[in-house]
Amino acid sequence: MSGHISPGQMLDIGCGAGQLCFELATRGFDVYGADLSAVQIEMAIQSARRLLDVPEQRFRLCTPHLLPFEGHFDLITAIGVMPYVEDHSGFLQRSLSLLKPTGMFVASCTNALSLFTLMAVTRHVWSFRPDRTWFSVLANLVQTGLWSGTCVDRRTARQCGSAAALDRLCDQSGLTIVGALDLYNVVWGLLDRSPSQRGQLGRILSRHLGWNHIGAYRLRRC
């Protein structure tokens, strides 16, 4: 996807300790990050001291409903964030309010129905234990595709649970898809050895059976 955008100002939502920001900084991007975890933000600030100027202004604590930055960015990323967001539509609108008209939005979602989930559920069933933790993990895998689940209340959440659902939401928000990558997260079979070089059939299969979908989008021009 890197061929779709030139270096510019970028914001990584859910930046954690700043790994993606640091990688893109080496490629010429002016990087900023936001995260819910004060511990992760402090780690990012400390790591950035040797690489970036004024890291305290670049990495900031956010809330589920507020992104602590003004202005507009050439690139906004939200990788591994969507499963922990209750209202995907609201989150997308808040993110796009900070995106330049010519900018790119890159986000990922987890497919609950995937080859990885099927294998994980099978392994978990074989290790059956009649306790609350075992049943909790099983419910997490079936509902979210994640071992630990999320803090989101599934009864009220408005989330995208597949690649197609994320693409539809972005289309409804005025975005056009310009690139996609689907990862199985399965170690055997070399399924993820060359994901960018898959043929048409391989792309179709990975879109429907992959565990993690990453989409790159741009605002449609009127």
C-alpha cells in the first residue's frame, strides 16, 4: 500500500508504544500517535526521544470519543483498533474529520469467521476444562475471533465483523477503497508468505477466510 501515498503528516490511532510511527518516520513521514493507554504513550515518548523532536507533542493520550489533535493529516491509520471500538461509524467520522481531502485512511478489522478462528476453536475444544475461564475464551473466539475478546458490550456494539462490512461502512462514509491486504494468521501452509502476490483466487479466498483485513481508502472526489 505504500505506493499509494507520499510521505506527509500521519496520525496512528491506537499507536501503542509507537512501532508503526517509528517505521514510517524512517520513510520520511511526520508522525503522531494517540492511544488509550497512558503506559503505552509514555513508552512511545521515551522511545521517540532519540528519533523525533518534541515527542510529548507527538504522542498523546486519547479517549474513546476524543482524538487530541487538530489540523488535518495526509495519512491516518487504525491498525488493530476496530475490535475495541463500540461504534465503528462514529469512530470513522471522528477520524475522517482529521483527514485531508487528498489523504488516505488505513484501517483493519478482524473476521470472526476465519480459518484461524476455526483452528483456534478446535484446539480449545480439545483442551476442554469445566471452568469459567475455558467457557469465556470459547465465547470470545466465537464472537470476536480473539482469545481475550474485547471490552466492548456485544449487545449494544455497532461493529464491522468482516472485510465486506468494513468496506461497506467506508463506502457509506464517502471513501473509495484503493488497496487491501488479508492475512490468515496461520503458521502452516505458507499462507501468508507472499500475501501481496496472490492471484485472483488467492485474494478471494483470503478475503473470506483470512483473520485480519487491512483496507486503504481515499475520500471520493465530488
